[in-house]
Amino acid sequence: MSVESVFPALEPLLPRVSKPVQYVGGELNATVKDWDSTAVRWCLMYPDAYEVGLPNQGVMILYEILNELEDVLAERTYTVWPDLEALMREHGVPQFTVDAHRPVRAFDVLGLSFATELGYTNMLTALDLAGIPLHAADRTEDDPIVLAGGHAAFNPEPIADFIDAAVLGDGEEAVLEVTDIIREWKAQGRPGGRDELLTRLAETGGVYIPRFYDVEYLADGRIQRVVPNADRVPYRVFKRTTMELDEWPYPKQPLVPLAESVHERMSVEIFRGCTRGCRFCQAGMITRPVRERSIEGIGAMVQKGLEATGFEEVGLLSLSSADHSEIAEITKGLADRYAGTNTGLSLPSTRVDAFNVDLANEISRNGRRSGLTFAPEGGSERIRRVINKMVSEEDLIRTVSAAFSNGWRQVKLYFMCGLPTETDEDVLQIARMAKEVILAGREASGRKDIRCTISIGGFVPKPHTPFQWAPQCDPDTVDDRLRKLRAEVNLDRGLARNIGMRYHDGKPSLIEGLLSRGDRRVGRVIERVWRDGGRLDGWSEHFSYERWVNAAQSELEPLGVSLAWFTTREREETEVLPWDHLDSGLDKEWLWADWQDALSEQEQDDCRWTPCFDCGVCPAMNTDIQVGPTGRKLLPISPVGVGSPVRNPSLTGG
């Protein structure tokens, strides 16, 4: 049966809300397919506002992969702002997709990609607006399978009551496998109902179904064990790893937003994974091993993406883009290829020890020369040894001096506050480092207009990292250290006017800590916050610390645990962690040993270029690190199509 658009009911509401264009769809490269000609239908959601969700690479890739299948349909939905939510409730308009404005409840799967845990309340809003029961146990065959992915899905226990399934790791092959299982189950007449479908997904070993696992607790509140409660269900669920990235050159047709978004550029992921071993970095740990795209593959993706979008900036994305073994050849090749056009390149935050002026010059050759961004993360040498961020102050000063002497005028430095073993002095060293950067810049450039911005975030211990056992710093301590840091920056007024300081208070970080390392008991806190009006918690203007504290007190303390128990408490080596049955490939004993090395201020090298440290990923995942370089070059391309960003003077006469 065909599903009708809700747009006739939605359209009269749009003049009454802010930014109505974000709800109308019709973006360049969006796909709308016939409902009745498809067998499996996915609704993909990045649980945040349109301007944040649309540029998300993960959702964009899966959207394209699924829509390439003839009998599969994929559409997108995003979090609606509270003004539209109120009107939708008043007028009975359900959660809808932006592509064809179909009701979300009509789809087979609602796939959510969680980059941050603070999007959990947004999921509940979408479920409720869609008419999907909040609790998985209450759903029937008429409801979609609610499937979570993204980095936060590596510990989905806090939302275990609300989701039907979770996929750990890379999604490209996983969504195709899930699609095949759903297609076959539907073709067979839906045998065994919803439980049989979920069981078939669980049998793959790579899809986690929370309802098929029971959690038993000790008297002191810790977990005793997590065990399957159904046949055909594995004891451990493994992450998915897509190895040959050149075989997955997505997105080929990137979406171009109608409304302003957080990233106005065409992005290409140049490699996946990181083995630098920063102990705070969950993304680096859970995406191992390193897998590089080839220089030819990157060049082809950039060419097709620019032609398909018209963007004038190309972001070369990864966790540490300058670590690609052929980054110099890639940037020079792209800069040469697009010389004389308005096409510029950008790298995300660059490691100090991977930066050089030649690389920066190639990046800025065809675009504007903006500021440079580095992430020392810790203010003192000592704390950088603890977190395994092997960057010396001498390296930083030498690097920024070279940049300033070559025409750059501003540098942004990222730090964290609240790191394990941190003291006030570790944080105050940030001020001294910023001042040294200004002085070095003035000396190197002979100019006074040198700027340094220090941006500071609160540290949150994450699952599947060596810091998963660490106590989280309480918000009062974080805020006090940040106040002292600002005072230290302002001591020298001659330098302070050239130093910008941006920071977030410690309260949202503590709630993120509750959600990142919580277990199933935290789900009732999330629901309580949502029922009390919690929405868009990743946005400072909507976040309420008091709402979360009150909900935690009401829901957790009767169970013998608390907000502090989940956050500022240090875990012991033998404690069963809520995510221990979810296998990221990392050996828990190796993570513990690295935690002990952190406490001893012992650094560890990058295993990409040194002997294996036995973290467990490569043998557990049957994978291996990909090490370059290949020695190949990015060749020029012939002009293509009208409006191509590549021009050939011999053909155009220009």
C-alpha cells in the first residue's frame, strides 16, 4: 500500500516557525523513489537539527548506498525545533522525512547515527512524534526496527530500552546485510514475527539486540554479568570493519543543503582509523586499524563530488588527515589540478608533528589563507605524557614560527580540561604556551597583529579507551581551573589582547559522562529528562543541568546508585563494564595496561610505524594496518562537462 505525504498538513505550519526551509526537502542530489516499487524502506536520522545533521558523512554515505539498490528506498529525517514540535502535536502531524515527507512510522527501519550521547532525548522526541512506542518491548510488526549506529553505539546500554538493535563500527556493508535479512523475512511472509526478524539479525554476530541479553547486578550496584536469554544469540557482538575504502567511494553525489549548515563544503574521507594512541580518543581506538584511500581514489571522489555539488571547498577528512602516507602528493596534486579555479582545500585539526609549511601552502594555494588549527590537548609536558599526546612545546613553537614567517597571522589551539591526574598547574601552562606562541609569531613575522585562540573542552572518559576506568573531574573543579586560566591569560595585558579564549563549562560534560559510561539503569533518567521537557541537549541554550541532576537523583538513587557513581567514581580492573560484551577488537587487558602506563606517565609509539603492541584489533577483526606510500601521483584530468571546476586553457582559449 502506498504511503501518502504529510506535506499538505505540514505546509500551513511552516510560516509560523523559524527556518522553515530546513523542512521542505528538495536538496540537490536528494533521492525520492516510488514507495510501491521497493521491498525494504529505510528512514535515516542524524538526531540533531537539520543544519548539523545534513552534512554528516555517515548518514550521507548510507543514504546513497541504500538508494543505489533498485528495490530499496532510503529517506532522511532530522530533529525538529521545539516551535515546530509544538505545532505538529497540536495539528496531529507525525515525524516526517524531508525527502518525500512520508511518516517515519511507515518505514521498515529507523536508523539513527549517534555521534554524541547528548542526542538521546532527540531520539525520544522523534519516536513519540512518529507514533512509535518509546520502549522496544511495546512495539509490534507495524513499527520500524529502531537501529542505532555511530560512535555512541559502542555503548548503547543507556538507550537499550528504546532501541531494537545496534550496529558497532562501519555501516557500509552492515546496512546491506540488514537489508538482505529484512527483504528475505518479508518475502517469506514475516515468519515468527518481530522476534524472528531480530533473532536473524542477532545471528549475524554483528548486530546487537539488547532485549536478548539480561543484566545481573551485584549488591553494591556494579554489574555481575551480561548473558544471552535466547537461543541463536551470540555471547559477544563484534564491530564491523570496512577494509578496502576504494571500493566504497561514497558519497558520489553529496547532498547540498538548502538552508545554512555547519559545513558548507564537499568532504572526502581520505583514510579511516588512527593508531596514534591518544588515550582520551574513543574515535581513534574504535576505528582501528588504519585504512587509506589511494591517491587516485581520492582524486576521483573530489572530481565527481565537485561536479555534482558546485562547492568551492574540499575538506580532506580523517581523524588526523596529515598522517595519510601520501598527504603531500595528494594536496599538491589537487592544488595543481584546480589551479586557477576557486576550489580550495581544507584539513581538519592538524597534529603539530605532522605539519609543515609546504603542506599548508598547498592547502591554501587556491583558497583563502585562514588560520591554522592544532590540538596539543594538554597544557603541560607532563599531562601530554599521561594522555599520550606526544607533542613537545618546542615542536609547537617551531611549527607556528614557520607558519607565521610564511604569512599566517592566527593560530587556534585546542585543549581539554579535567584530564586524569590533572592539576591546576597543568591547566595554567596553557596560558604560558599561548603567550609563547604570540611572542614567537611576532619575532618570526615582525608584526604585532598575531592572534592565538585557545579553545577548551571538558574531558569525558569514554568506553573502549584506556581512560574508561578513570574518574571524571567534577564540574566545579573544571570551572574553577578555567577561571584561574583566564586570570593567568589576563596577567600580561600586552599579550592578552591577542589571545582569545573559548571554553564550555563542565556541566554538560558531566552529563555526557553519565550517558557515555552508563548502563541500562540510566535509560530511566533519559526518559525522565525528556518527559520534563529535555530537548536538543547538545545546544547550550536548550541544555538544563538542573533537569538532568534532578532526574538522576529521582531515578538512580532509589536503585542504590547516583550521578556521581556513574561519573566521578574510578573503576577497578575486575569490574564488569556495561559494554564488555560488545567487542571493539581492543583487548581489555591491553587497555588496562595502557591505563597503568598513563598513571606512570609512560608514552607509547604509533604502532603504524613500529612493532605491534598487541592491542588486539588486527587478529580479532581479521584485518591489518594499511601502510603506504604507494609512490603513485595524482594525474591531471581532462575537462569534463559544462560548469566543471577544471578548465583547460588550450580548449577554452583562456
